Amino acid sequence: MTILPAGPDPVFAERYRAVSSRDARFDGLFITGVHSTGIYCRPSCPAATPKPANVSFYLTSAAAHEAGLRACKRCLPDAVPGSPDWDIRDDLAARAMRLISDGTVERAGVPGLARRLGYSERHLTRVLVTELGAGPLALARAHRAETARVLLTGTDVPITDVAFAAGFGSVRQFNDTIAAVYDRTPTELRRARPSGAHTGTDPVGTDPIGRESAQSVPSGTGIDLQLPARAPFDGVGVLRFLAARGLAGVEQATDARYARTLRLPAGPATVELTLSGTAAAPSVACRARLTSLADLAPLVSRVRRLLDLDADSRAIDLALGRDPALAAGIAATPGMRVPGSMDPEETLFRALIGQQVSVASARTALTRLAAALGDELVPGSDGDDAKNRGGGDGQGHGATGPGPTAAPLTRLFPTAQRIAAEGRGVLRGPAARIDAIIGVAEALWSGDLVLSYGQTREELETRLTALAGIGPWTAGYVALRVLGSPDILLTSDLALRQGAGRLGLPAEARQLARHGAAWAPWRSYAGMHLWRAAGATATPAQRDPSSGR
């Protein structure tokens, strides 16, 4: 059950101890409802510890709202890293939460959410109420309230625009929800924001993504956010992974900054991510320019997935560190993340084109594909006036050599439709591999193949391996990146096995699989440590964690 009563329940006792010690490690893992005051808090709230008889614990803020509680004004319980449960779990409730956070209910309603998940609305509601304490409408309402709070406290966007950007159907519904959740009016929330906070939209000429990148997204709105990460956080490691695969024109990357173009439901966007915060409280500064503010919630959800910000790093490191072969690497690099995906279809094409070649070769092929078939951010622009827009990140971290850092953001990654129609004229390599890529593009374009954050791992891998040219490695790698599945060990990967050998582990696939069974349910993270061990004496461009099948 979602609500855990006081008494001998060991889960309640553990959570109450966390609340009593104000342990920030549990922020986002659960919510503390205090019925004597009518509020709910994060576990680390500095307020006096309530009596056990007055406490209930919830897995979602929506469940706390349904119990008649409002958010604590002091600790802002929704301004914490998200729950890792939605990636760890592969059940209906977790998959629904992934889609709700991506804004599916706002775009398609509860009927659309149910269709995406393959269940009736009635069954979906029953499962969510039983598992999470709230139905899909209540969960979406809580998500809209959190998005609205971010816009109210972090921007100067007019309050009426905030209401519709957050997904509310009317200003009245918006006002009622904010009052019920935060016990404040929208105007009072805005007035209570921290002094000195950067707010508002950025004029052309001041955006670090590029001197004129404000023009790249027509009628775009600039917004700055701070996205909290769960400590410890190996941010440099995940950015290096992305930088090694960065595509000129689509991405810019250094060890401290990553920027890219992307498609969101309402239109194209650009986003810049910079590591910030402290080791104890890490965060990522996110500067985005959106076609519509309605895309804010999907953007935040996808950035958090890309950087794996919600992973329970301490639990993962503790479990994997019991293996002496991994212990030294974990001690040296705590908080390693599994890079996610901001676009499932793009991730699939990258995996297909990157098979059996080095990172550098894959990047060359993918950059050529993007240059030939990717849509320009500004139709008709040639990028000549943007030559000064790359090469640095505004924080003293310039480009370190040839690569995506030196090029402006001018293009979007190609769509499946363009690849299906024109890919044969651009792609190079064996005919069978080109046929496979075109076949996948045609399946995506026609709708015969659908990739979704709401799929189960089994469903995703089954659909992929049913297509010609896609084997278990590619399917597993895509599930690893798109779904954030925590327990995938790609033992057929040559580089991964080389890393295992360097650490004194079995280098043969079957033996490594048997040894790795003890790493469950965190084998994806163990694989990242093995890949890093394989590249310990090579630059990221020389040794590709995703090559060598």
C-alpha cells in the first residue's frame, strides 16, 4: 500500500528514522505526510520531527494531495530529485509515471495514456490508485502543479501564460490547484521566489548556446532552470560519454557542458546543460529555448533521463562495491550514471549506424547523415553568421580539439521519414546493413514500429529483434538507453569483455554473465564500470563502449 501506518512495520520504521535524522539521501524516494499540520514534506525538512502517530508516508505528491495535504512552504518537497522507482521498475505503474512526466496526459488525455500502455482507463486507474495512492488525473494534476511552480519561481512569464504552459485547461483550474497544493496564490508563489534568481526570457545575443541561437527556434522562449541530481553524481563521466558521440551541427560538448538541438511535441528546441552545485548537492543548470512553454515538462523529463539524475547512486555503489573487482573503480568514481535518451528513434539509428565501428567512424557517418538529411533550425539559413557560436561554453571551457564543440547548433537529427526516403543516397557500408537501417526507418515512419518510454523492456526488445538486422545487442543497448533499464549486461560487447579482463573478471561472455548475476539488479551500472575500465588507457574517441559486437 502507498500509506504505511505507524507500528511494527519495518518500512515505516526505516523511513521514520530517515525523517528523524533529516537524511537528504531519501529526498524524492518518499514523501512524509504530517496529519497534525496538514502538510507533506521531504524527508530532510528542517521542521520539528512529528510524532509517529501523526505520520503517513506516500510514494507520490499526488497521493498526499488526495489525502488532503498541502506542500510544505519551508522545504518545497517537489524541488528534489525524482524517484528512481520509475526506471528501476518495469510494471504498469512505473511505465505510466514515465509517460505522465513526459506530458502524455496533457497531450492525449487519460484515454491516450491508457492506449499507449495497452490497458483500459478503468484498469489503469485501479492499478495506479492501488500502487501509488492516486489515479492518472491526480498524478497529472500534481505534475502540472510542479511545472507551474518552476515557471512561477524561475521566470517572469505572465501568470496567465504559466497556467496554459503547465497544461491547465483554464486559469480558474490553475488558481484552484496552486492554492490547494501550495496554500498560496500564484502571485504569492512568485513573490516568494529567492532573491537574485535569474528570471525571464533571454533576448537575442545573450544566449550561451550561440550568439543568435534565440533565432534558431522561431517565436521561441528562453528559460533557465536548476535540475537537482541525486548525490553522488559523476556528471563529468556522463558528459564525456555524450561528447565522444557528439554530432557537429546537432550537439556541442565538453567535460562540463552539453548542448544540442531536439524535437519536442510542440516543435524544435535547443538546450544547454552545465554541471553545477556541489558534491553533496549536485545539480545541472539547464538553459533552453522552446517553441512553446508547453514543452517544458517533456524537456525536463527527458533531460533527467538523459543524465540519469534520479539514480539511487548510494544504493547502486554499495551493492556493486561488494565485488572486489569493482570496488576500486567505484571508490574512485562514485555515482556513475547510465546515459539515457532524449529521442528514442534517434538512439536506435545511432545504435544501428554505430555497430561494429569505432566512435570516431560512427560519429563521422552520423554527422554526414545529419548534414544531408537533418532539418535546419531556420529554413534557408546557411550558418555563415554563426561561426562564432561554437567553441566555448561561456564558463571558460572551450573546445579541446576537433569535434562537435567547434560547430554551431544548426540542425536537427534526421527524421525516420527522411532516412527512409533519402537514406540510401547518404549511408555507406555493407548493403545488408543499409537495408536494415532503411527497413527500420520505414517501420518507424509507417507506425509498424513504435518506441516509447512507456514500453516494457521485453516488449521493446521483442519488437526490435523481430526486424531484420537487429540482434540482441542492439535491442539491449536501446533498452538500456531509452528505458533506463538498470539490469542489462551486454556480455556480447567486445569492449565490455575487455574491460572485465582488465579488472580480473571473466572475459568470456557466458562466464561473465554467470559472474555478473551477483550484480543484479544493477548490471547496467556494472557494465558502465567495465566499459570505463576498457577505455582506461584510451581517449573516448578511440574506444567505443558501444562498438565491437
